[in-house]
Amino acid sequence: MPNLTLQHTETLVIHECPACFVLHAIPKRMERERMEEGGDIFCPNGHKWHFTTSEVAKLRKQLEDAAQTRQWLNGQLTHERDQRHAAERSASAYKGQTTRLKNRAAAGVCPCCNRSFVQLRRHMETKHPDFAVGDDA
């Protein structure tokens, strides 16, 4: 079997364990990730110590939260706008139906059986002349 040679170059950063004071090295990339995002590191004796989240990571998280909140609020705004338009259309339809029924009653037509009554028409014309067309429902 031939001898294989592997050459690897990496920068290591030396840290001191805050519990047992043993010096140990970690890759520079790991240190940078822990400093940016927070996380745990273990010393050779098994003690766990923690990098707190950096200010950059905290601000990035706040920005993401604000973007999510804005997206949710935009969705809510669209929903509320759609609900308002639907309510306005419904109110307009009810107003039209009410006006139609009022006009029919003023003309002496029963709203239930659609029969015409001369006495009702005369009554509406003499006693309630402003009841029909032009009134707001």
C-alpha cells in the first residue's frame, strides 16, 4: 500500500476555557460563525462555553422580524380592504332592493303576492307622497 500524504492549511485561534483555563484552538471560521450567530464551544475537558449573539445578528433578526410583520400587516390590509368592498357592494344591493320595494308599495303593489291594489296606491299618493322615488333607503 502506497503512503498517502495530505497537506492541509487552516488558521486556528487559541482560546482559554473559562472553567478550567486550558488553552485550546478552534478553526478561525468556527470562531467567526459563533461570534456572528452565537453558539456553544467545548474545551478538551468537556466544558461548554457560549458565544453570545453579536449585535449584527441581533439587528439582522430584528430586520427579519420587521419584514415578516410588514408582510403580515400588508396581508391584513388587503383582507380588510376586500371585506370593506364586499360590505359596500352588499349595502348597495340592499339599498337597491329597498328602493324597488318602496317604489312598488307606493304604486299600490303588494310586495308578497304582486297584486295591485288601487286603494293602496291612492292611500300612498295622498297620505305619503314623499315615500317613493328619491328617498334614501
